[in-house]
Amino acid sequence: MSAPLRMSFDVACSVEHAFTVWTSGIGAWWPPDHTVTGQAGVVIVLRSGVGGRIYERTSDGVEHDWGEVTVWAGRRCCHTSWPRSRKETADDHRYQG
């Protein structure tokens, strides 16, 4: 079993802005070739709050679930579960000012 991958980096913006871009703006930065369908023009969505879905929607309206929000702590922390990957994974995103 491998150790968890941990990363940390600084960005030149407020904590609130970084959180919003990472969550609500996921479709703006997610690589288009890293989707379930690989189709051009898919919309990537991360619904806020515990139980929020993470999914892609194709141009013809078909939705493919990717994962779920498991923790939502205001604009400071978001945990996600990705059971659709080959091996279930989880992410823990924390934002500090």
C-alpha cells in the first residue's frame, strides 16, 4: 500500500476565491481529456454541500457520475470521494489564509 500523495501550493488570491475556483469553477480548469466520455464540450459540475454530486454532462444531456462531496466546511475545506475510478480514492482540499 502506498502512502497518500500530499501537495501544498500558494496562490495569489484570497482563500474564498481559491475555494470557489476549485469547486464552483471546476469546469473552467478540468482537463477536457480527463473525462469519462472524452467528448469535447462536456460540462463538469461539482455540487456544493455534503452529498453533492461530481459529474460530467455531455452535449446531448447524458450525465456520468464521478464522485460525491463527503465534507463541506464553508469556504475552507472540501472532501470528495471518487468511487468511479478504478480504485476508490478520496481528496481532502483545505484552504488557509
